[in-house]
Amino acid sequence: MTRRRRIYEGKAKILYEGPEPGTLVQYFKDDATAFNAQKKGTITGKGVLNNRISEYLMQKLGEIGIPTHFVRRLNMREQLVREVEIIPIEVVVRNVAAGSLTKRFGIPEGTPLPRSIVEYYYKNDELGDPMVSEEHITAFGWAAPQDLDDMLSLALRINDYLSGLFLGIGLKLVDFKVEFGRLWENEEMRIVLADEISPDNCRLWDSKTNEKLDKDRFRQDLGNVAEAYQEVARRLGILPEAGPGDHTPPKLVQ
Ligand code: TMP
């Protein structure tokens, strides 16, 4: 195997230099962390499943006109993406109370929210990703007002589309986190969806039973974590035929 230059290693993914300028290879690990990496573990097969799930969702979002960094999946654990400048803001959209919202405001988990609520967090592990307002984001120059407008409207369109898509397969999209990046083409800059969309950064509950089918199973030690991710892939109709294992050598898949 040829050696590739590693550009960045995060908690769940590694970015390598891509085959041509302006591209990167995004490698999905099985590592899982929670609570700003205070809890660490491995979910066997997670990387394979998230690679597929994120490919599927980014492609679908692309089809409705959401610009994304996704180019194509390369193999079981890797996808080719456009190189973007990541905006250091995590955009969270919530439809139902869960997670930090329940703690912050004392609202019981599962309470439907009167409308979708968007929150911003500053991506900074040392500070524990603090929640920030639009004022902080524009005053500190993390994003320009126009960038933020674009991020907000994209996040709401993503929420509308994905809520419907998941509802159709018996899943409730409780909340999710997305990240955006700046992509330059000639002299023009566009804001595009980056990172990944998977059960690592969405809360997905079975519509009938409210069973959790996402990373909360890991965060809360509920067990059957990999099975939950597999169930999401199965309902999306994209469960890898050989299962989530990747014991066979990587092969190119178009
Ligand atoms: P929260 O309720 O813990 O604030 O999480 C809201 C959503 O954002 C949930 O779907 C999980 C996701 N999330 C991430 O993807 N990364 C993070 O670091 C955190 C804290 C949450």
C-alpha cells in the first residue's frame, strides 16, 4: 500500500491527502468518544456503517440541492471529499428534547419542541465546545454574517429533508449536528456541508417504541451499539451485504 500524507486525525475520522489537488480521503474509524473524550471506546464495524450511511445521506441531500463536500465512496472505510476550510462551528438542530437541552433547561427527554431549535457550539476541545450565539460567531470572526445565514438556512433544509426521510423508515430525527466548510471555486466561495451525517451525530429513535438507535447507546451504556447502527443502515436499505466487517481487502467501489 502506498503511504499517504495524513492531514488531520479527529476522534472518529482521519483525513488523508487525496489523489488530486483539492481533494481529501476521509477514513472512518471504529473509535467512539463521548463527553469531550472523557469516555472512550470502540464500536466494531461503526466506521464501515458510518461511511455508508453518510455517503447515502450526503448523496440524497446533494440531490435536493444542498452543496456537500462528498465526491464518492472509495471503499469500505473511505470516501473521497472536496477539501474545504472547516468553519469551527457545530450547528445543532433539535426537534425533540434530548441530551444537553434536557439538562440545561430541565425539560423531560422526549418532549416535542414547539418548533425546531438551532444552536451553535464553538468547536474547541480544550474549552469543551461551548455554546455560542450568533453575536459571538460574527464578532470573533469565526463566520461572516452571510456565511451564518447560509449555514442556518442549509441546516433547516437538511432538518426538513432528513426528518421526512427518516420518518419514512420509522425513525424520529430527534436532533443532529452538522459542520460546514468554505469551498473556493475560481474567485467564488460557497458554504458546503462537510464532515459526516451518521448515528454518531444524529439522535434517531424508533417512531413507535422510542428505542434509541444512535450513539446515545454508547454514551449511556445501553448495549447493542453496533446493532443499532446496523439497524439504521438496514432501514435505509444500504446494509453492506457482507455485514459491517471489512476483513476482505479494500476494493474500489463506484
Ligand atoms: P447534545 O444534546 O449533547 O448537545 O447533542 C446534540 C446533537 O449533537 C446530538 O445529535 C449529538 C450531536 N453531537 C455531536 O455530534 N458531537 C458532539 O460533540 C456533541 C456534544 C453532540
